[in-house]
Amino acid sequence: MSSSFHQKSLDLLSEQLGSKGIHINSLISKIATFQIAVPSWALGAGGTRFGRFSIGGEPRNLEEKLEDIGLLAKLTKRTDAVSLHIPWDIPQDVQAIRQKAADLQISFDAMNSNTFQDYGQPLSYKMGSLSNADPAIRKQAVEHNLQVIEIGKSLGSKGLTVWLADGSNFPGQAHIRKALQWTTESLKEIYASLPADWKLLLEYKPYEPNFYHTVIPDWGTSALICRQLGDRAKVLVDLGHHLPNTNIEQIVATLMHQNLLAGFHFNDSKYGDDDLSTGSVKPYQLFLIFCELIGGAEENAQTWESISWMIDASHNTKDPLEDLIQALEAISQAYAKALLVDRKKLALCQNEGDVVGAQEVLQDAFLTDVRTLVCEARIQSGGEADPLAFYRKEKIRAKLIAQRGKGAQASGL
Ligand code: LRH
Ligand code: MN
Ligand code: MN
């Protein structure tokens, strides 16, 4: 889009929104300051259990992962943090990594522990980790989390994200109550070592890799455990970790109401934990989630700053950097649209039982084309007007392949 066309579209949108009493400057600054962390494992081509198709030029180490995020930050101005995963991202030289991140103006978001695989540790997690019937395995899993906290402290992170694969594949395999109790006790030990200015983000997921029962399958179980840990333990909502048709915006509202929302793993889903690009399948759902977030923050249920924002996606067929550019854009758009909701009118409709009116209020915001606004926020922040077009025009993937090699693969999922 030419810059004069962009300016004309912006003027038109400004007039259109101005007639509704909305000033675009405050919208633009809100969109511009909203930053979403990128996980280290989203930078390589993801696989399925049937295969993995390398895209080439993937980051081969933590330094190169930071470089990729630095590039995303420069183009989009929508991300300024990375979420690391241990053991995939153990820094060899902490000072050098800190310096590199600082040079790229990237900070370290929540650290992710991993007790869902075996990677050479003495005892196997095949039958679970924090919930394992064997106390020695539970101890090993607790110690792994403590080590992740230590690494995070050395990097300046302020959070620990725990996702457990623990569960069982067949009825009778596990003692369901004991597994929950052991998990809670293990998490209590981890929480006791959490620095005072850290938070613990407890993720849930209904199934996979276990297909009969999962120890923390839903937000309710996660919330019950968090309540037993303390105020700094909260529930992490990964959009793909729900059974089909779950009302995720209601979960978000309920958690905020209880000051129990830790943050998000953004992605999209058609069937399950598909890890599809955020906003690619259900953009209206994403918008409704942001409506609850904005409403909850405005009505002081929970502060906006207390919520962590991160993408969690992994792709078999897309260039991961292109995908992340798309995801960051989709999240900004959903946020921008939710900011347009006439909340006073909505409250009036709700109080008067005006069902049609309430739907009109939401759809009026959702159907507004906010792309010019998101683009303007990016330009004003010093990013590219069209990051995807720039990435393609500059042949960045080809350059990365030339630099890192065709077979270069990132560690990760
Ligand atoms: C598994 C998963 C989960 C975690 C990530 C590390 O479902 O995708 O969402 O956050 O692995
Ligand atoms: Mn996740
Ligand atoms: Mn997942």
C-alpha cells in the first residue's frame, strides 16, 4: 500500500471513528505499546508425529533464536521478549546471552520447564513427573523446575510456566486422587523456591499425550491448585487447550474475576491442541476474549499489567517467521477491535435486556477494518508498514539459509 493511500485510509477511519467519539491517537498508542512474547520453540518448523519438514535456515542455537526474535521485533514492533524452554535453551554463557538480548532490546519472559520428555536425565518421566508414584522421580522433576528458576534468575526472567503431560492412557493405570495430591505437593515445593517478584503460570490441557486422564485437564483444576499455592500462582490459558466449542472468553472472565489469570499462550485451533496461527480459524473468538480482557481490566477485576502475553504455535508447513508476523498482526487486530467496543452502550443493552442491541455493539466493533490503525501504530513505533511484504521482498529466509544452512534445525517440539 502506498503511503499516500495509507494516509487517506487513516483519515477516513479517523473521521468514521471520530463521529462515534473515538479518538484514534489514544487507540494507536495502546496498540503500539501492547507487546507479545515469542517462544523459542516457534522459530523452527514444527513437526507432527508423522514427520517434520525443515524449512532451512532455522536457528541452530540460543544466540540465533534471539537474532530471529530481534528481527521480528525490528519489523513488527509487537514483540520484545522471548520465552525460553529448558533444556532446549540452556545458555552456555549467561553473560554473553544477556548482552546479546540487551543489544537486541529483548527481555526474558516466563521460563518453561520440561518434564514431558526424557533427555538423558537419570530417571524416566514415562509414567509422569510431578505426579509420579515414585517419590524419587517427583523429586527429580521438582529439582528440574528449581534449576529452571535459577537459570531464569540469571537471565532476569520473572516467571515459571509449568505444563505437565502427566496423566494416564488407560482406566486403572493411575490413582487419580493421589496423582493430583502428589502434583500439588510437588508444586508447593517449587512455589516455595519462587522468588518474591516471580509468578508461577500453571497451564492446563484436557488430553494429549495422555488420552484417558490428564492430571491438570482444565482451568478449574489449575485454579484449585493455584489457590493452594499462593497469590503468585495463576492459571495460564493456552487457547488450543480446550475441548471443541468451549467458551474460552467465559473462562477468561471467570479467572479475571478471581484474580487468577496468569496469561495466555496464543494460537488457534480447529480440533484440539492444533497450534495453528492465532486468528487463522476463529478471529471472532479472539476478539471476544479481548473484549473480556479489556472489560475486566477497566472494571478493576485484574490489572492489564498482571497478565502475560505469549504466542505458542508450531508449524509443519509455514515459514515460522512469516507465521509469527501473521500471528502478531492478528493479535493486534483483535485487541484494536475490542478497544472499539462502545462499553457504555453495551452495558445499557445488557441492563435493558436488549439482546439485539448488544450483538450490534460487538459486531460494529468487530466488523471495523482496523488494519490501517495497526499499521499506523507500527509505523509510529519505527517498524515496517508491511512486515510480511518486507520479509519477502528482502528474501530473508533465503539469506538465513545461506548463512545457517539448508538443514539447520532448531531444538524444540
Ligand atoms: C504442549 C505444549 C504446551 C506448552 C508447550 C511447551 O501442549 O504445546 O502448550 O506450553 O508444549
Ligand atoms: Mn502452551
Ligand atoms: Mn500445547
